[in-house]
Amino acid sequence: PSNVSFVARGAVPTNEDTGTLGTWQVASRALSFDYLWNEVRVKGGAYGVGFKHTTEGIRQFWSFRDPNVADTLDRYDGAAAWLANWAPTTDELTGYVVSAVAAQDAPEKPRALARRQDMQRFKERPADWRNIIRQQELDTTTEDIRALAPALDPSSSASGVCVFGSR
């Protein structure tokens, strides 16, 4: 028994989301390793935290071993404003772009590769789909990332919250 919880919020796709998947991959790293890391992990005391935007447009915030559920949810709500005003240095943006490309190009075990290829075929994606996403990541600008902020507004679409904990 403790006051430690796992806190997630997911939101359905919204018309406000006009960003490319590659831009979202870069923005996800900025949100996870800059805003959420500092606000939820460092200030809030959670053991881990992150953000993900799926290929289907679902936006997911999550934290684990988190002692401050209400504060964490407030900080998820603040992500849109933070992203709208994000002003990285050139090196910071480049680092997030490199991180996104590196994650996509990481070596895969045969089973993971087969699963990814199956999903690409079942979803009828073009053969060069990964190259398209990589190019979107490489072309991402600060303005592109800031333009994603309206999609993170908590009032932009229906969302759900799930908290696991002892209290």
C-alpha cells in the first residue's frame, strides 16, 4: 500500500490534428523528455512519464510510480500551452530529430521486423512508408511542432483517464 499510481490519459483523433506522423514523432520526444520529464518526473516525483501519438491519431500521456495524480493530470492539460510556446535551440531541435530517426532505424529482431511488415501490409501502407515518415522527421521545424498544440488542447476531443493505485 502506498500513494503511488499509474496515470494515463488518452484522447481520440481530432480535426485540430493537422500534423504529419513524422512531426508528431519529433514532438513526442520534446514533450516526453523536456516538458513532461521536468513537470511530472522532476517536480511531481513520478518515476517515469511520456507522451505518444499513434499512427491512428490517438494521443496518449502516461506516468508510472506517480504520487501526484491530480497534479499530473493538470500538467497533461498544460502540454498544449507549453508546446505552443516551445522555443528550442537549434541543437535541441536537431537532437529530437536525430532521436526520432534513430528510434525508427534501430535494429530489430526478426519477430519485430515481421510484425512491423505485416502491419504495413495489412494497413495497406506504401512500400516506402517508413522513408516518408523519416523524411517528415528530418523536415520538422519548430513552427511545425508549435502548430500541433491545438490538437493537445484537452477540450479539442473526447478523452479518458485511467489511474491504477492503492487509493
